[in-house]
Amino acid sequence: MSFTLTQRERLVVAAVYIGLLWAIYTWIAHSVPSAAAHGIFWFYSGALMIVLGRYVVEPYFTKPADAVVNAMALLVSLTALSPDDRHTLLGYGAFHYYAVVVLAISVFAIATKDVKQARVAAVARMSYLVVELIGSATVIFSLLYLSSSYSFFAQTGAIATFVSALALWICITFFDVVGKAVREIHRIFHAMKLHDNEELGEAIGCDNPLLYNVQVDHRKYKGDDPQYGDLLAIETKAHIGSVGMVVNRKQLLGKSWLSVYILTDVDGEVLRLDLRSKTLVADPRALSTTTNTAYPLSLDNGFLPAARTAIGNNPLYSDRGSFVGYIIKDSNINTIHFIILKDGNPSTRQISEGQIVKTTIYGEETLYQVINGNTREEHLEGFDFHGYTVGVARKLGKYNQGTHELETRKWMPRIYAPLFFGFSGTVNPGRTKEIARSAIGRLPDTDLEIRLSDVNSIVTHNTAILGILGIGKSCLAFELIGKVVATGVKVLCIDITNQYNLPAALPAYLGAAGISLDLPDAVKTTLKASKESKTSIIEGNPQASGNALEYSRAIADDLTQFLDSADKVKIYNPDLHPVSKGVAFKGTTLDDLTVAEKTRVIAERLFVHARSRGESIDAKYLLVLEEAHSLVPEWNSVSSDGDKNATNGTAKVILQGRKFGLGSLVVTQRTANVSKSILNQCNTIFAMRVFDDTGKGFLENYIGRDYADTLPTLEERHAIAIGKGLRLKQPVIIQLNDRSNVIAAAETEPADRQEE
């Protein structure tokens, strides 16, 4: 059957067919008296057995035991025939053999069903399938029915009788006309009942006061399977039902459970409906007071305007495409835990770390950011289990479109409150270009921009960009440098990678005109000649040996020239500076200055210049340390005491430089190997993807353990940002601007544009 009938419906269909058989037999007895005696045979042995087998004994499948009964019934029917009828019946001998074969295979299948031996078990399974195919009442007695009809009616000239018998067999076997008619009558009967839909199932329990499990009774309910977003009514007393929405589906063996979220009004009261008049009613009774029968609902079917409006405007129903789940226990003021109910959700969006979700606190929309998730499993019944996911999100607050800030929202949402995606997930490309002009990035998959609070704080309170290789650290550094120089701050970059001066690097963000590259060639030539001419330590004065003092004066002169010029950025590569020094304990041997020691010289010369200009509350100079793990290494990562002393000297410059308008931008892929004396002075942090435990441990002090746990899985061009230089009061995962948008913004904005 192409559709499923209930047991009661099958009995009705069988009764109707038996009535038709009796009517046809009566007609045969009156119209073809000579065939009446033979008609008794095909009636009882053929058609009746087909009907009983199809609708009573074997409605779904045939067991070997059923096949044994069918084969024995066929043998008994054949034995009861008279000698003349045996001769007349077409295939009489073949039916005997057929019945014996079915009987033998069925007995074998029954006898070997529990055998564990592999070969025997395989043959047993095959025999079971064969029995199901050839041993059913429909097959066996259809063969007998057709043979009897042809033998006793067609061959005796009763063609009309044969055609009638054949038509009845076709109706039963192929089209089931009566079954379909009974099913449609049943539908019409239910449509005339007080409820406009048939019974779906029954509420059998609840996960919380607003989320109920409805077990679908597939034996009774023959309608379309409810989908995510469909409405249901759970009857709490006669004709009164609480309105809910399907939010999830759980599959059990032979059953299915629907998770139904009960809709409420603005005061938190459950929406209850008179199932007869389709009007909202006030009913103080809670769920589970009576049968808890569930019925499907449709807003297009008979609802009065007030009820349709109240349900249609319910936030859960109207925003069902963005529904994520509901808040559960263990949530607190800062963090919520929520169960994700996404199965069947038509939305193609996926939950991931950094995702913005929203709920309400005292009726005010509040944004949260997903930072973690855990899988769990629940026992349903029997051996059925259901897996689900619990998400974790940190509170961000409410975004103020006027000030472009996240405002604090006090307290926490109520338990079981619904949670939604914060935004559509798609942003107009034109909008992302606008954001690149005014902000450092945006909340992921939104157009809510994250702006710098002021450039002074980025510089004077120091900034760090931390993350592994190849995830956009330098691009972010270039963007920050661009925003800094726009306010008139002079930027000094120490870059040993030779990447900053490439056409696609810093010049693409600022233009090449305002960038000065390294020491002049003539100065480097002089330093090289000086280094080569001084090959030994001056006795008693190793510090004056080598050309380190000449290098310090050259840096001082070059910095003075740069700082007094119209250039905005100076790029040094200490690796290209030929400098040597004397080492007392090495006798007459000279050593090259390391990059850490050269960095100290550059930083101290810049500090001397800044101090000479007097104290300032405004940012004036930014020292950029690219590959900071090489320029200012941690004490346990240095190869000599010289590097340790050099790092301490650079750290002292950064510590004291603030009151003279001097600050730093630290860029590194190895957080563990950078001097913590310097990193600890960085108030603003952009933490990108990090894997090492030391780096994560250090960042926990700034962003907390929950955000630190997301560092290994951050996407490219994403960072966890926090600090005085940003308009943020707590750590936030931000989606950084696309490089192309930043460059395009730099090309269209005036060079002296001030940060908004």
C-alpha cells in the first residue's frame, strides 16, 4: 500500500471487501447457476484469503509462520476439490509443488533463525527474504484466484463473471480503491470535528516550563510530518490549547519526538486558544492538566484577526528563521549557556565562535558573542539517545549606533529565554568599505563597526599584535600605522624582514612619498669602513672599541633629520647596519652587535630626542617592533647577556616614553619569546590565532580563559581585541577590515584625516 491505514481502518476495508465478495457471489449464483458451486471455491479459497491476509494477518510483511499457514491452507483447498474440478483447475499440479516449496523454505527459515554459524545464517536470511516474497497471502492466493476465475468462468463461457472477478482482484491488489476511499472518508470526518486538524500526538514531558516534548503517534496521524516553525496546540482541557512552535525533532526507534516551544505574550503569559472558535482565551491552568493532546495549527485556517495578530507578532514565531535555542542553567551575569535547537531550521547559517546572538534583559535587546560549545547526550527511552550541543556566549551589551560603542547591560536574561542570531550574516560590500574608513573592524558577520577610541591611547599606552605567521598581523599593523600618521604622529619601524618597504606593504597603505628607508647608503658605507678598520679592542677601554659609538651618533643624526622632515614613517633594518663592539672577557676579539642591541640604540636615540622636546600628553612618536621576539627577546630566549641588557634598555625606553608622547607597537608571532616587561606595558591587545600554551597563558590575563580558549580556532582576519585604545569595555572577537577596503579607503581619504 502506498499509504498506511490504522488497524481500525484496515478492519473496515476488509469488511467492505468481504461484502463486495458476497454481493458478487450472490450475483453469480443467480446469473450463472452452473458456476455457483465452483464460485464457492474461488470465493473462500482465493479472494477471501487475499483480503484477510492483506488487511488483517499480513498488513505490512509476511513472517515465515504466516507463510506456513498460507501454504497449508492452499494444500487443504486443493485437496478439497473434486476429481472433475482438479482436472478443470489450470495448474492444479503446479500449485501442489508451489505450496510444498513454500512450506519447506518457511520451515527452514524458522528452524535456522537463531543459528550463529555464518554460512547457515546467510542462507537463513536469504530464505526469510524468499518466504516474504513468494509466501504472502497476496501472492499465493492471487495465483489461485486468477487460475480459478479463468478455469471455472472464462473457459465455461461466463466471460462477464470472469471480467468482474478480475476487476475486483485488480482493485484490491494494485489500486486498493476501498482503502483509499475509507482513508478519505476518515479525513472528511476529522475535518467536521470541533478541531480543524487530526490528532498529532501527545505531550509526554518537558525540558523546561516552555519547552515540551510531543510524541507523534504515526499509527493515528497520517498527515504531513511537522517541520521547524510549524504551529501546534497542546490541549490543556476540553477545546483549550496552548500555542507552541516546533523547534526541533528527535528520532527514536519507530517514533519521533517534537520539541515544541510554547509562545508567550509580552507579559510572559502563555498564549492559549479556543480550538473551536480560534480565539485567544485567558486560562490560568498550566500544561499537563488533562490529556495534553497535540494538534497541528495553521494561521491561514479560520483564525480570527486578534488571535492571528497575537501569534504572528510573537517574537519567537515572527523571527523563527533566526532562532538558535534557549538559555539554560549555569548562566551568570557575564556568560550564558544555551542549548542549540537547529535541527530542521531552514536557516543556512551555522553557529561558530565569534557569532553574535541576541536575547533580552528586562525587555531590552542585548548582544552576546559565542565563545565555546560542548556536546552532550540525553537518554530518551529504551535504548534511544539524543545528542545535542550546549553553546557558551559572553555578554557584549547593546550597540549604540550613535556613538558606535557597546553599552553595558546590567543583570542577566531569564532562564529558558529564547536566543536568536543577532544579524542576517550578510553585509553589503559598500558598507564594509565605509567601515574600513572609520573603524578597525566590525563584529563578525555584522555591520556594527568597532572604532578606535583615540590614537593617543594606541600610541602612548602601547599596543601589541600577537598571532601566528600568515594571518594578517602585518596588514593590521599597516592599518594602525595609517591611522596614527593621519594625526601627525611620527612612526619609526624596526623591520628585519624587509617586508615593510615592499610596494604591496606599507607604501600601499600610506603612499611611498612619506616613507624614508633606512640609513643613507653613504652612512652605511662609512660604518662598514669603520668596522673593518677597527679589528681589536682598545686596551683598558673595551666599550670604546669597535664602531658602536659611531653607530649611535649616526642613528641620532638620521633620526633628527627624519623627525624634522615632512616624512611620516622611517623604516630601519638593523640587520643591514655594520656595527661591532668590544667584549672585555674575550681579550682582543670584536663582536657584531645583535639586532636586539641595535634596537636598543635606536629606541634610546628616539627617546633622547622625545625628551628634548619636553613632556606631552599627546602622542608624538610610535616605535614599531616587527618580529619583536628577535628585537626584544624574553630573558630565557637570549643567547647572551648583551641581548638581556639590550632588552631591558628598550623596555626602560617604552616605560618612560609615555610622558614624552612616545609609545610602541609590538608585532610578534612568538608571544612566549617576547620580553614580558614590554608586553605587560601594552594596554591595547589584538590577539589573533595562537597555538602555544605560553602565549595563551599570557593572554588569559587580558582576555580571560574563555576567550583564550578560542585563540587556536580564530579565523584569518579575526582578532580578540581589548584595551584603552578601543571603544570596548570587555574583550570582543572582531572581524578585521579586508586589506583591499583599507587600501581603497586610504586612497580616497585625505592624508590628514583625523580619527572620528
